[in-house]
Amino acid sequence: MVNTFHKQVIHAVLQPVMLRAPSCGLRELHRGLSSPTLFYAYHTRLCANRSMQQLRASNHQPLQPINHCKGARHATAAPFSKAVTSPLPCLACRAGPAGHTASLPAEPAINGPGLSGIALSDSEASDEDEADSAVQVADLSDGQTNVDEAVTGYILEGSAETVLVKSKEEAHEQIEALILSANSDLTLGEIEDTFQFPLDRFQKEAVQMFLAGSSVLVCAPTGAGKTAIAEAAAVAVLARGQRVIYTTPLKALSNQKLFEMRERFGTDRVGLSTGDASIQTDSAIMVMTTEILRNIMYRTEEQAEDSSTNRDSLADVGMVVLDEVHYLGNEGRGTVWEEIIINCPSHIQMLAMSATVANPDDLGSWITKVHGQCQTVMTRFRPVPLTWHYCHTLEGRTHLVPLLNSKGTNMSAQMLGDSEQPQQDEDREGSWLGTNRAERRRRRFRREEPAPLKPSYQREQRWRRIPPLHETIEALRERDYLPAIWFIFSRAGCDKSAKQAHTSGAGLTTPEEQAAIMDMVTALKAEQPEAVKEALVAPLLAGLASHHAGCLPAWKALVERCFQQGLLKVVFATETLAAGINMPARTTVISTLSRRRDTAHSALLHNELLQMAGRAGRRGFDTAGHCVILQNGYEEGQVAWDIIRKGPERLQSQFAAGYGMVLNLLYTRSLQEAKAFIDRSFNSYLSGEGREKKLADIDRCEQQAAQFVQQATAVPLGLVDEAAWREFQKLKEQLEQDKRDMAALTTAFVEHRAETATDTLEKCGLPWVVGLDLTTTDTDMLNLASALAVKRLDPPTDMEEPPTPGEAPPTYYLCLMADNRLVLATSKHIAGVLEGPVARLAQPEVSHRVEQAAQGIAWEDWVPLQGGAQYAQGTALTAIVAARVPPGAAVSPLAGPPELEDTLDAQRERVRAAKKAYKGLRARKDMNIASRQHSQLLQQAEDLQKRASKQRERLDLSLSSTWRSFQDLVACLVACNALQPESLSALPLGHVARQIHGENELWLAMVLTHPAVQSLTPPQLAGVLGAILTSENISKPQVWVAYEPTAEVVDAVQALEPERERLYKVQVQHGVQSPLAIDLRLAGVIEAWAAGSSWSDIMKDSSLDDGDIARLLSRTVDLLRHARFCDGLLVNTQIAARKAMKAMNRNPIADLIQ
């Protein structure tokens, strides 16, 4: 029977209206639309009046491609999940129903206008009928939502399922046919026929632009299918008889792309060059790291005047693919990407592929300016919809609730706190047609709304809401959300979680899967026994794995293969797994929303969260991807929403000159030409091309700030009399001045107290019970926290705020608080000392337990406090000690000088009196309103002025800083005899530095050419170079290994010290900051490995992870390889480098190429 809603559908054929599904459900709608005429009319009218984005927003399924129509591939309309009883005509060509049957896709996910393609969580739709009743078909104009769809969700341009139209073998045959045809004018249709599935709209647009002869920048979310564009463009280039270079930022990603490209184009057609490995270097498609391509371009420039060909020539290259081009914004590595784009010959088309950023047009316009015409394709399309969840524990049960509401415009009702109200607005929207007229009228005219309740998940202490690991995994398993990647920003945390999940009984694999995993582990043991992490084999067999930089490459590759084959269900990984490695999952789990940076903890960036969350949803396998945010001890769900709604960050240039760049540029260019090269950087483009726009924005901010100041002056006079306002302002200024005086006195008191604390503890000895003022502002000392000061520590070398000249650095203490928290506190935090013998707690094991617990805590797990201290949770052993620490009330405060305490008391009274007078006048209603408006306007003016000043300063600096640093580097090279003073031609030392690649090429060249190095054996040479590289690769302050460096290595390093000191002074003189560190702690290990020691031997009694040592050894092999081919070095040094490299480049260091 056709009801009112069905009549509305019929009416929609004549006049578009917003449709809301009644409570009748989808089944009745399917029956009502079973007539071919009605179905055809509904679909045609809907498509004619809506853009594709509006169709996506309304969850309308676009037409599915078929091959039955004459002359073209058309589709039948199939927006719903039930089969239509009668065959439908083709809507594109009006062909009759012969051969056409509407094969309808799976039932669409529940969506709202701002959240296309997001499926409901289990708690949103408990059964199919409820899901049916909640479907909405709503008009949505472009840009209506302010939430970034690249995070909140996407919908496929046909369905969430990938429809395969041919086999892999058929696709490969068509590729071969096109390449051998030597047709330089292939069409989009011909290239699309080489794929097993139809290309998506943005993919077709990008390929069509490339075929038209333009370079292309594609900006799309993780998992959208950017690689397919590169494969399509490669077919066209190979058919022209040209070569393709495919670059990636990581060696592991290059290895992965080698396998993918060989599978697509054949083994004989694809080669690899990563520095560590060179395979088929004359192949039609070469996969390589960006650094390799940069070096090739510089060498090609050097040989430009030579008419003879060479293997590095780019003359026959038709396309360069820059995969993950958003690495251009990576500090330390972004310069390489800019050098490639600037140096790339104009005859080569570029295909740059980036994750979602806020300013893709800037990057595309810059490429157009420095290289040639570049079209930008920007999409937020994602093949598999993404759903966000929040996981927490309440009253002993683990809950998985929606993080966002159905429209994606705010957090969900469960997160905001009104989930327990008896009737919800969103529920009424979906079902109001099913209620009686009186109830509808009451709701329409209802004015009062129930007060929102506190979110239920916040009614317990935060630490009680942290969901247990095993319960969370079980919740994911019950909802069929596995496999999952579980991101933890700690290597130790990844290993610990894998073991803990296994011991808690989480067995997620079948006997067949366990057998397959065991076969792979057995094969790895036979090939590289040192790579197998025995402690993690049992969790691996249970479907649980750990993946991070501390693992050896072979173990990580094993985990990746097992996961890609569906054998693993949960992989605990650090954020490095999100950096391009192909390991898509159904679900990603984010354990924390902040991470430790160089100086402190800070919230994740939008792009960082997106990079990890985007791994969820496997095209062809999943109809939806899921990202689960875990409740943790530091953040609430609001933090996740704040990160999401910020939107993607802008791509900023990290272009910076180094010794290698200076030498390479001056080798083939004059100084003015080098300056022109610097001026073509992305940084110069952003500050130059956008200068007028930025200046206009600065002027606008300053003018608006001035207007706010004027309004702030005028507004109060319209609300209160002038005399009262002047009196109020006078009281406010007096209060602020009294507070400043109080702060100065407090600082003086705390500094005196710190000196007293240091002297007292030196006399008493450690350990000793103290009282901590963690805010360093408690001069009353009424709220001291008792703690056991265990050990005095040296000041850290990387202090956030170094002491002013003449001021001694603060003294640090390792303390254990009574609540079993470990604290790194300075002497300024110690406000009291317990008197009497009970303070000692002098048992021998006390200090050992606390120190051992502190050493076992990863650096990123120490949490900074507002007053400058840091804390971490203690262990079970320290809890025994903490339980014996006396309460804070027993601690005697440290007194200051009597005159200072008297002054503090008097000033405290002045502040109280000023505050009382100020609040008394502000208590007047008119004065309160005037004051609030006045403050808001001044705050807005101040914010605008700060923004303008910051932009102006950044604009001024960006115009000259890069070139000035370039000139400073030139001055250093001249002072060290690497460049001639007048002509700036390279001297022998400069020739060596130009062929060496590292953080400080000049220093490396000075080391390799020093007389003390020439007589070293190959292992000793490796040990010296490893000592130079250790600080770049190992940042841990406490390291111990079983091997000491030999006397020859120590003597060579000592002989290098005068040269290092000379270069240090030159760099300081010219303001150059480039590392010059030497660290001998691991030189013995490197020397032993080069001498033939086994992996098990060098890792004995080592505090480092396998991956740390492997990375350092690999970097040493890289430097030895550069030295081997450096024609500026003595022959014996080159021979020693070649022998050391050959001895060291063995498993598990050698690249994993099969």
C-alpha cells in the first residue's frame, strides 16, 4: 500500500522537496517504488536536481556501470538494497529493458547531511528496523557543513564495494597490449580498460589532465586510490617509449612499491634504487627514494656539457611520480622534495600525490611556476566510509559509543551528556510523522528544553574509565571490527600490550591461521634467526603483534605480510606505521590524543590523526571503516572533537640550505644563479607570491584591532557614568600592579627556599622525606605534597628555558610521592623537609627500587606539570616504599628571611584589599556588563594585533633568512678551505663534501680526509664513522653495550678533536648550526659487527632495541658506500670503506629484497 511518504516521492518527480523517511522503513519504500515507471521517475528527477556532492550527502547511490548498452557503458538506477521486481530501462541511453536487470547494491549506511557515508555505531541502531526508520534523504548545498569530510566520512561514487569487471590476468594482458602498441595518444577509456575495476571520478580527472600533457597534483585522503592514478599514467608513458621514475620518502615504502609495480607491470619492467640496493637500474620503471633522485639530478647537471650518455641521464624519462609529496613539509627532509621539483627537467611530467592538506592550490601553483603547467585535483572522496567511536569503561563494563552525531556537526548525544533524556531531538526528527497531531503541535510550540545531563562516562574518575585491554579487544571482536591497528606512541607500550593481550586469553586465530603464521616464523628463523622476537611469537600465533622502529626489518616485514594476508587481528604499532606502509585494517584504535614532541607533550595535529585513522577501511573488503578513540588518563573525548573540527593543517615549506646543497649548486652555477635557485623555493613562493595578500591581511587585522580599541573605549560610557568607570579602571590597574609585585616577591622567596632546600638535603643526605610545592607559587606552604627525595640529578642538556647568563642551572631531584608517582622536581619545588630520623627511610633497597623504576620509564611517558616538574606512574615495588612516606602535614615548611616573609604578608594583604575593592565595584550589574564587554573587545584587539605582528615578522624573516643562511654556509666553506675565496670553486675538501650525504657534509669530509683515518683497518674506519653518526640516530641518554671501542678508534677520535673544535668556532662565528657531535659509546659495537661478530654477540648486555642498532649500522653502511665511490679520497680509504661496507651489509642489516 502506498502511504503519505510514497505520495511525497511521486510528488518529488514534479517538484523537488526535502524528503524525510517515515517510520514505515525501507521495505515499504522498496515496495512502493517497485513500479519501474515510478522508480525511473524518482531517480531521474533526483539526479537532475542535485549535484554529485548532494547525491552523496543524501545517501543516493549513483548509477552502477554495466556493459550491456550499445556504444557506451551505462548503468541502471540502483539506490536501494532490494531487487526491483521489474527490469528497468537504462537511464543513460534510454535502451529497453532487454538484458538489463537492476542489481541493487547493499543497503546504504545511515547518514546525515554533514556526514556522508558514515555508518551508525552499534549503540545507534540496535536492529534493522530502527536503522530503516532513521534513513534521511536531505538536500545539502555545497559547503554547508563546517566539519572536514576528510575526517568525518566519505562515500564511494558507486557503492562501498569494489566491483571487479575483469581478472588480474586480463588486466595484465591489456597493459602489455597497450605498451607494445607504441601509441602515444592513448585515451582515458583505453587506459581504464587495463584496470580490474572502474576508476573513480577524481582518478579519471587526474588521468585525463595528465594525458593532456600537464603535470598533476592529486590531494586525496589516505586510502582513496592515488596509486591507481600513477599506474594509469605509467601505462601512457611506457606506450610513448619513455621511462618512469617512482619516488617515495622511505626505503620500506620503496620496497613495497617495487612489489606492487612488478605485480602490475611485470618483474622485468620494474627496478629499484634505494642506496642500499640496486636492482635492474635500466628498467622502464625505476622505484627509488627521493634522495636518490635528487642526487641523480645533480649528477646529470654536472654532465650536461658532456655529449656522451650515462645511466643517470633523464633524457628518456617521461614522468616522475612524487608519492607522499606532503613530506615536503617535513622538517629536515622537506628540502629534498623542493630540490627535485626545482631541478626536474621541463620535458618531464610530474605526478605529485599528497594526503589531505589545507592549501593544495599553493603547492600546485608553485609547481606551475618553477616547473611547468600543473593541474590540481583535490578530493575528499574516500572509498570506504569512516565511523568514529569512543571507548570507555563505566561501572565495570566497556562501552563503545559514537563520538560524533549523525550529522557530523558536533559530538554525539552520549558524549555531550543528554543521551539519557527520555526524548531526543534527533529521534523526533526521524519519527515525528508517526505520532499524532496533538503531540506534534505540543512539540512545535514547546519552549522549555530539559537541562542537559552530565555525560554518564564522566561520572567516574578518569582513571576508572580507562577500558581494559582485553575487554576492548573483545568488544571489537564482537562487533566484527577486526582486524585493527592499535596505535601506541611507545615501543615498550606496543610490546607490553601484545604480551598482555595474549596472557589475558585473547586468542583470535584459528588453528589453520596459527599454522600459516608458524610456517612464516619458521622460515624467518631459518633465514634470519636473530630477527625473530621470541617473546612475541606466542602473541603472534594468537593474532597479536607489535610493530615499531625497535624491531628488526625482517620482523616488521613478517608482521606486515601476516597482517596483509589476514592472519593477524590486532597489531600494536607506533605512528611510523601510518607513514605510507600498505597495511589497511577494518579498524584503527588511537590510545592517546597527544604525544611528546622535542620539548613537551602536545595534542596530535589534525593531519597526524587523519594519517592514522585513515588506515581504517579496506576497499573491496569492508563497507565501513572504524576509528576508535580510547579513554585514557589525560584526555577526554572533547580533545578528539577539537582535533577533528580544526581541519587539515597548511603545508609549509621546510626549505633549508646545507653544506651539500651549497656545494652542488656552486659546482654548476654562479653565485647569482644559486640565489635564483633559492628564490624559486616553495618558501619564497609562499612569502613572495602571497606577499601582497599577506600584507593586506596584516593591514586588515591592524585596522580591525584599532576599531576594537575604539569600541572598548566607547562601550562602557554608554552603560555607566564616566567617574565610576575611571574609578573602576584605577582599581583594576592597582590590582594588576599589586599582583605583579606579589609575583616578584614570590619568585624571590622561592629562589631563597630552593637554596635552603639544597643545603639542607646535602647535610641530611638522601633519601629524605620532603614536601613538594609543584606549582612553585605556594608561599603559604599550606598544601605541600610529601615525597621521598631519592637522588640528585644533573641538569638536562636540552632544557626548555636555559638559565640566564650568570645564573646557575636548577638542581634536579628524583622523588617518589606518597601516591606512588615518580617526580622529577627541581630544588624550587622543595618547600619543606621532614625533621627527625623517620625522614631517612634508609633501607638499602629504597633508592634502588625507585631508581630502577625511573630508568624503566620511556622518556615520552614522563608528563610535564605546570610548574616545570615532570611525573610518571610508579611500579608495584615503589608502591611499597610510597606507602611508608609520611603525610604532607608532618613536613616542616622551609622558612625564608623574616623581612621577606613580612613583606610577603603585607603584600598579600594589599592584594586582598585591592581585589575586594575591585570586586565590590564590579558587583554592580551595569559595571559588570561594561567591564565584560570592555575586556572582550580589548582581548579581540590584542589577539588581532599579535596575529598581525607575528605575520609581519614571519614575512620579513622568510624573505631573507634562507639566502642569508646560504651565505653563512659559503663563508664556513671558505674558512675551512673547501671553497676558493674569490671564484667559489670547489677545493679538494669541497669535492669530497659534495659527494657525501649527511647532516653535516663538511664535518664528514674533514673526518674522511684526516691523516689519522687513513691508516685504519676497515672495522676501525666503520667504528670512527659510527661514532660521528651515533648522535643523529640514537638520542637515548643512558646507553650501555658489551663492546668497547679499540684503542686505535679512540686515538683517531682524539686526533679529530682539533679539527672539530676549529669547525665549531667557524660555525659559531657565522651563525651556522650544524651537528658536530662525537659519541664513542657504540663505536665498539659497530667495529665488532664490521669485524664479523654475530648479531647475538653484539646485542648481549645492550640497553638498546634491535632496531636502534640496526638503524645505526645501516646509516654507517650508507656513509661507507658514499666514501667508496668518492673520487676525492685516497685509494686506501676507498678500499677500506668498500671492505667495511661489504662486511657490514649482511642480515639483518641488508635490505629485504626478494
